[in-house]
Amino acid sequence: MELLIMVYACKTSCAKSIIGVVPYFPYSKQCKMRKRGSIVSKLLASMMCKAGLTHLITMDLHQKEIQGFFNIPVDNLRASPFLLQYIQEEIPDYRNAVIVAKSPASAKRAQSFAERLRLGIAVIHGEAQDAESDMVDGRHSPPTAKYVAAIHPSLEIPMLIPKEKPPITVVGDVGGRIAIIVDDIIDDVDTFLAAAETLKERGAYKIFVMATHGLLSSDAPRLIEESAIDEVVVTNTIPHEIQKLQCPKIKTVDISMILSEAIRRIHNGESMSYLFRNIGVDD
């Protein structure tokens, strides 16, 4: 709301252009319609455009298709070069590492890291990813009694068979290797902790977690400190100084350089293509 009010104040003061720098785009995980739910990212994009924003600079959107919700240019910068540099410089013997996707959904990101570092890839698949249960929020509730009669007695709508997730398995060899779990957002750490435990059982001797946005909400620092994870590396798109005091395992990579260069190039009317070099369609 503060951002929208400031943008609107600039618009009503006849500003020529209003560029928003939002390193972490909030509600970016709510970018798909689930059942008949709302797409909150679309609402946020509409509000920003309506307030008067003329250009948006952000970093590592949860889904890059979110850019299509905006009616203005969006520059979705990448933090992966900084994280790759950290792996090469700060993790000794990184050649013995394997890049891990904690679920099949993040396999594409893991593949991108693995190809750039010339390393192997492993994917965790199984029942531990049942985070989005239909039963918890009442969406699965049957209709109330007064509406039951409205359903025609001869009408039988076929039900979709519920998914049965297999027992947790690791596709790929992690025995005696350094495991590097990569993702875009680390907020609720339960899935990361479960992944770390699974990798330890499979023989990984060191476990790193790399993510662009470190929300680390609630008691995440304490859980990380007590877990099998050796180090959590996040960028400073979100301030997390308090979390770092609670957990020395959390390390920060500074990405201010690429944001400042993007601001300078847009201000001077220079090309932004240089900041997107070597970024493929799938990245």
C-alpha cells in the first residue's frame, strides 16, 4: 500500500516516468488459478499499473509468466550468477557436489544450475510434498442440506481420482557427495528440512540450500539451526538481519550491483539486454 500511495503521489504530481524497484514481488506464489481460487499476482499487477507505475524492475519471479499480468515493461533480473559465483568461491570441493531439486516442480531450476556448473542433478520425489491439502480450508465441504435437492438424482458427475504419491525417493546418486538444494523462495522451511533428512539418509555428507528470496518467517531460523542443513545461502532481496542473528548458518549474497546497474541503464536510456545475456528460454 505504501508503494501504491507513493506511485500515485508521483503520478498526480505529473512525473514523466515512475519506475518501481521491487526485488521480491509479493504474493508471487499465488500466480495460478487453483480450483476456482483467485490469482492474487494479477490483482497486484493491476493495482500497480492503475496507480501509475510505468516500469517495474524485479528479481526471480516465482513464475516468469507473471510478467504477462502487467501492461507495462517488466525486467525480471536473475540472481543465479551471484549464487553460482558463491558456490564456486565459497564451497570447497564443489566439483564433488550434486544439485538437488526438492520436488519435481523445481527440477528445471536445478537443471539450469547443474548445466552451468557442469555437475550432476538429483530430484526428490514422493509423499512429503503434500503441502496443499484440500481438506484443511473447507473447500472440500459437501453442499448444505437445502441445496442437495437441487442436484438431479439421475445426474452422476464422474469424480477425478485423487493423486497417490509414492514413498519418498531420490532420483540420482547423492552418496558421499555435497548436496546443494536450489529453489527461488525459502519461507516455510519444513519441506527443506524433510529434503535434508532424506539426503542425509542417502549418504550426502554436506547439505547447502541456495535460494534467491529468504523470507524465513516464523521460527525458521531455529528450525534451520537444529536441522541437518549445513548452510542456507540467500540474497538480500529481503532484509533478514534478525534471522541471521538467530541462526549463524544463514549467509547472504549481495545482489545490489545488478539492481543499481539496471536503474542506471534505464535512467540513461541504455539497452537492458546486457543484463540478460546467456539466459535461455527455460531459465
